[in-house]
Amino acid sequence: MDLQHPEPGATAQLLALVRAQFSPHATSVRHLSGERDLNFLVEVQEHAQAAPARYVLKVSDSKENPAALALQNATLEHLAEHAPQLPVQRLYRWQGGAQLLALPGPEGVCYARILGYLPGLPLHEAPASAAQRQSIGAALGALDRALAGFDYPLVGNPALLWDIHRTPELQAWLPAIADAPLRAWGELVFDRYLQDVQPLLPTLAQQYLHNDFNPYNLLVNPADPRQVCGVLDFGDMVHGPRVFDAAVAMSYQGCEAGQPSLGNMRDFAQGYQAANPLSTHELQLLPLLAAVRCAMTLCITEQRAQWFPENRVYILRNHAVASAGLRALMEPGLEAAADALLQHLHPAPQAKDL
């Protein structure tokens, strides 16, 4: 079975697998979209008179580190126990209690997991609003509060570029940014990271981070798109300063109808701050770090689009948002933008960086 390029017959084989290893009452398996993983919607009809239960069969890429998958699983189990109110997927076990099921793939072993299915409208398809942006901030703030108590052996992922810690080496990717002003701002904020942030890293509160709170990983309530109802994909998790997580998410909120909007970023930050107040020290770094993440998105996606032109549209799906976010932060000058952004945010009382 080719798990990297599933054909119609593959779903029948996967259905047989699910029936044998998870539930004999599984009735269907249907392919869903995904980036690195292969995702399948599984329906299980436990009772004839009830609606079928839905699950997601997630099959890793053969290049995925099993230790990174174990970290994701441990994260979901921690959240299920300590923050069951959060709208994240639940991890289910295979028969025999295993979290991961090894499957042969054409390029090596793949690992399959069963997760709960979260209904909702993908954020990138929903109408935007200030209340929605505040809800996004509040959702990440609540998630980060729950992850602050997550104790797990540190797991690194050297293949993951989407980690603000890797800013120094990504300087070599900046020439890929075609737009000259954007490239110059990218060079500036990367230099500022080296000067103003990197020496301070040991002083900042550290924890595990979702690290990918972008519009393709969030669901909103179709009946009320102001409210986040689902958080997906913990595949880019890193360990680092919690302000990195807020900065990553804020970098996706600087666009209004294709134009730069600092006010939209402030909406998000107000929601985060209400749920999980950052300290003065963290707030002072937040705008610069958001600009760094925007520049990272531009240089990584433009470089990859050059390497893989056949997949250019998908690779560049967040490019316009990152461009608008960087402009929102840099056109008025980073200090002026930071003042405008932070004047309505109140630091955590008695908060201390660790």
C-alpha cells in the first residue's frame, strides 16, 4: 500500500486495518487534506439508531521522527487530563494500548494514530472580526497556560525550520525574498533578533509551544464564526519562550482585506493577554518577534517555492498575510508600531520571567 500517494484501493485496506486494530464497527474511511501527514476521516457506527462517531486516522510521513510523534501524543494526553475544556483533539489507543501503529510504506515505516474528529469551519474560510481575533488570542493564551505545566523530556526537531530559535541560520535565506523593501525589513528584524532577543533567551519563561497557530490550524463555530472551536496540528511543537507562541500567532493577524493592520494584531494580543498575561519584559519583545516570524514566513516560503515550483500555490498560501503583517509593523517604524500596539495591553501583575 502506497501511503504517500493513496489510491482508491488504499482506503479499503485502511478500513480493514481500522476494523481489526481499533473498532470492528468502522464503516468508512475517507481521505482528508493535510501537509506532512496523511489524514483520513473514519466513521464508526456503534449503535444503529445513533449518528456515527467520527475519528481521524493520521498517518505520519516516513521521515517523521517517532520521538516527535510521542511528544505530540503526550501533549494531547496532558491536555485531556489537565485542561479537558480546551477544544483540541483527543488521542485514542489501538487495540493492545499502543499509541502508534507501525505501517510499511514505500519509503520506510510510517506511524498511524487515531484522534478525535473536531467539527467546525476552517478559520481561513470564515469572515473575520475583532471578536474573532480576540477569541484566537484567548484560545492560544488558555492553551499556553495549560502547557506551562507540561513536563516532558526535551525533544528537538532539526528538520523543523519554523522555530524562531533558528533565526540566525535563516539569514542565509533572506535573499530569496523578491520584494526589496520586505527583504530589507527582514534583514533589519533578523539583526535586531540577534542583538536584542538572543542574549535574553535564558531570562524568558520557557515551556512547550504549539508554534503554528495559523488560520489553517484553527476551526471556528459555523453558527458564530467569532468563536474558536477547534485547535489542530501539534506537529510544529517546540520548547522555548512562551512569548514566541504569542508572536507566531500574532504574525498571522496583521492583514485586513489584503492591507496591513496593526489594529488587528492588537485585537489578538488583547485576547491573549486577558487569558494568559505576559510580563512587561515579554510584551516589549512581542512586536519584534512577530516581525521576525513574518520575515521567516517570507524567506522560507519564497525559497521553497523556487525549489518546488509545481507546489508554489500551496507553499505561498500564507505569504500575503505575512507581507501585510511585516508592513504593519515596519511602515510606521518598529518602535512607533510597538508603542501603538502595547499601549492598550497591561502586563501581568507581579509576573516574573524565569
